[in-house]
Amino acid sequence: MTTNEGLRERKRRETLQRITDAGIRLFIEKGYEATTLDEIAAAAGIARRTFFYYFKSKDEILLSLQSGMGAMLVEALKRAPGDKRPLRAIRDAVVAVCARVPADDMIVIDRLMRSSEAVQARKQASYVQQEQALFAALRERWPDPGRETGLRLVAMLAIGTIRLSLDAFNREGGSRPVAVLLHEAFDALEAEV
Amino acid sequence: MTTNEGLRERKRRETLQRITDAGIRLFIEKGYEATTLDEIAAAAGIARRTFFYYFKSKDEILLSLQSGMGAMLVEALKRAPGDKRPLRAIRDAVVAVCARVPADDMIVIDRLMRSSEAVQARKQASYVQQEQALFAALRERWPDPGRETGLRLVAMLAIGTIRLSLDAFNREGGSRPVAVLLHEAFDALEAEV
DNA sequence: AATAATATTGCACTCAGTGTAATGTTCAAG
DNA sequence: CTTGAACATTACACTGAGTGCAATATTATT
């Protein structure tokens, strides 16, 4: 099925992977800021200039590892039955999605991101982007125009709750599974409002 | 009362103001990215190197205009009566705070921030910082240890709702006052959860 | 007036990121 | 199997943000 992949695509995928691997390895070894693009390029076996053919910036190496989740969430939402309330549908979808993400990687990436203010900032920005994507998906499923504000809030709530759960997960060093923390947070949400 | 301000402090305040003014003027004139620190320094009548004595980076010029609100919110919360539910107390506090911020400035700053991805990202990060400050304030006022998760959520909800309201305000070009949008959003919040 | 503390500056440097243009590689069509 | 188009890789030169350091100037203190 995925075998009809040309030489070009394969090489591209491999190079992308080599850059990412080299980057993360170096970031862990000597810190994010202290690692230069020259070093990453050298370790990945490409020219410095080529790096920018694959990534827009240094922080994209880390960001690219995070951006997948939003898309998965939107996908899971589309397949959910339409009779649930939005927040319930999201809750179920996100628990399902998080089950398929390796926990150890999450912790490493999170620690790396915390080491640079600029990266940390872009991470928060990417949450906002995910929020907007989620809002767009919600609007398609519950297209009542008078509910726009409400759906924006739901998207904000959902992404915010996810963010807090992942933060708690990392704060605890991964001692409790993400799914548990998610349920805890979503339950607390209904109690607080 | 504020007259016992030495020469040093006065000069510092004035220089800070000159840098901010020069920066914003130039950003509006020729765009954020296209404005160099050399130009800002020249316009503010200081050396390039001195700029970094006042600001850690170029984007701090814009960020510094935003960071005041979180502190004001925390202050207002401290003076609020303790018998309200947290979310209600915050709602009242933020409406009071926003009344004292000039609307035109908000719109200009917002447009400037949108013109640079890095600034936009740092803006979102500053919301998260405000969220954490708010959480700390809430925990002092409602120090029940079993409610940590709940208070984190309240802080997230509150800052998120504020953010969405300000976004809506800017999206509408300032046609409706912020207070109205805030009340609308907080009302919708209770309806959606 | 002397001294300490803080501000201002110049200089040289590192590094991220961009524009451009040249060269190499893969692909598709004949 | 060749040829041309599309894509990939690279070198080179450049801009601009941000830092370290050390010298000088200004303000505060006693």
C-alpha cells in the first residue's frame, strides 16, 4: 500500500529523519541553545543551507514532534457519533489519541522545550493553532451560527484542559498515565464552572 | 508623593519611554521585521548596545505593553470579597481592569503583534505566565490543597476567556466594548460546560 | 572631594536566517 | 535511452539579533 514511494520521497523522508535524530541527540547532549545549525547539519550529513530546505527554523525540529496531535484529534472527532455534547466528544477523542503516543518521548521533548524561552513560546502558540483547528472542526459538526462563541470556548477549554493534563504529566515525571490525568481534569472542569 | 524620584530614576524612565515610543512609531511606519535595532536606537538617541540594557530583546518592546494586565488582575483579585466563587471574582475583577485600558492602543498593538510569528508566540507564552500568576493568587485565597487541579483549571478558563474576548474585540475592530464581550463570553462559558 | 554604584558606549564576535545562483539528482515522456 | 522539466543540494555572501568584555561617563553616598 505505501510501497509506491519514489526514490525522491524515500530520500526526503530519510533526510528529514536524520536531521531530527541528529538535532535531538545534540540537544540532549549539549543543550538546545548551545547546539548550532552547523553541528546539526554536519551530524545529519547535509549542508547548512540544506537544513532550511527541510525546516523553517531551528525550533521547528522540536515543534514538528508536537504538531501531529492536533490533526489526530480533529480526525478522531470526525469519526465520533454526533449525538454527544461537544466537550464529551472531545474528551473521548483525546483520550483515544493520547493512548497512541509514547510517554517517554513526551517527557524528553518537554524537557528540551523548557530549556529555551523561544521554543517554549512557540509551543504555546502551537496550542493556540490547535485550538483554532479544533474550533473549525467543531463548527462543521455543530453548524449553528448562534453558537460560534460557545464553540470557541469549548475549543479553548478542551485544548487548555489537555495542556494542563500534559503539564501535570510532565511535572509528575510520568508517574501516572496521561489518560488518568485527562479524566481527572475534565471531571474537575465540570465541578468548577 | 512620587516626587522623591532621583535623577537616575527619572532618566531611566524617560529613556525607557523614548525607546518604546521610537520602537512603536517605527514598527507602524515600516513594519516590525523591517525595523532594525540600529534604527530604534538611533531614533531613541542611544547606542545600540544600550538598548539591551533596557530590553532583553526586540520583541520585549511590544510585550512590555501587555504584561501589565496580569498584575492588575491579581491586584484586583486580592481586594475582592472572599465569599464569591473564584470564577465570579475573576470575572468582576477583569471587567474592572479592562475599563482602564485605552481601546485604540490595544488594537494597534494587536495588529503589530500579528505581523511577526515570534512576537505572536511570545504573546501566547505571556498569557500562560499570567495564568500561572493567577493560579498562585487563587491558591492563596482558596488554600484548600485538594482543589489545586480545580484552581489551575479556573485560572486557565479565566485567562482563556479573556484571551478569546480580546481576540473578538480585535476581530471586530473595536466596535463593541471589551466589557460587553467579556460578559458575553463568561455567560457562554457556563452554558457550554 | 573621594569613592562606590550604576549607566552608557564601542568593538569584536557568534549564530540564525535569507537571497541568489549554480550544480546535481530524480522523474516522466517521447 | 535521451532530453527536458521539476526538485534537491550546495556554496557564497550578506543582514541583523544578541552577547561578552572592558573602558568611560554619570549619579549617588559619605
